Amino acid sequence: VAEVRELRVQPGDRVTRGQVVAQLDDRDLAARRTQAQASVSAAQSGRASAEADEESAQAGLILARASHQRIEQLREKNSATPQELDQATGELRMAEAAVRSARARLAGASASVAAGEAASRAAEVAASFSTITAPFDGIVTSRLIEPGNTASPGLPLLTIETTGAFRLELQIDEGRARSLHAGDTVAVDLDGTKEGESMTGRVVEI
């Protein structure tokens, strides 16, 4: 939803594919895009922090395993007390829990980055809609909205008709019909065309 800032064509104007025909107020769309990009940056920073925490937890786990193994071996030789083994076992379990927690935080941070990137892409697409272009060559037949009005999804701004695919059916008297033959080229004037302009058509069937 955005305010129509400018309409550059009038009924009867010829337009070419890609020509800018309307411009919407893009300040809100641009703000959303900036906000989405900032969210992505924040999420990426969060993921980097989570990755560092996970690496630290992994290092702690390696150290705890080595210490536990050493105390176990000493205990088998009666060179370590049961309390020392219990402490080493507890530290190992804590290190394992720290790794699981760090991995969970990293998964959440990665999900936040993915969601932020999707929102950023959506904001980029929405921002691109602020410039309205003609989808094909044709003639503007009507303006359905004016500058200052609000444009909404599904609400047409203009009607453009192609000039290359009209089928015109007419009833003509028998006398004139005798002078026409399939394949003949005829001039056609339509409402909405500029003065002095006309289109040509080919007689398909009589």
C-alpha cells in the first residue's frame, strides 16, 4: 500500500514496454528495506557469536574428556580418589551439555539469519514495485487512480490495451461487403487514439 506520487500518461497516450507510467511514494518501502537489512546484519552478528560459543564449548568438551580419561586411568591404579573421578565425570557431563546448548543457539541464530534474508528479499521486491512500467506496447485507455490516491495490491492504476491483437467484428451492408475480400487491409479509427492516427487491420472473414 502506497500513495500514488505521479502518473506520467493520459488516456490516448501510446506507451512502449518498460516505459515508466507511474511512480509510487517509496519512502515507507525504503524504510522497510533498510529495517530488513539491519535485521539481517544483527542476525549475522548473532550467528557469528553463536559459532564462537560453539567452538569454545567444543574445546571445553575435548579438555573435559581428556581430563576424565586421565582420572579414570589413575583411578584404576588407585592413584586418584573416587571423589576426583566423580568431579571429572561431572565436568564432562557439564561440557557435553554446554556443547548441546551452544549447538541449539547456533541453530536458532542460523534460522534468524535465514528469516531475515527472506524478509530482506521481500522488502527489495516490494520496493521495486514503487516504479510502475508498461508491461507491453499499447495505448492507455483509462486512468483509474490519480496522484495523491492510495494504491493497494489488486487495485488497477491504468488500463493499457495492446495494439497488435485486436479482433474487430462489424456489421456492414451488403453493398460494401461486396467490395471487401479476405486478406484486404483496411484502416480503423478507434476512440482514444490521437487525432490523425489510425490503425490498419486485415479482413479475415466476411
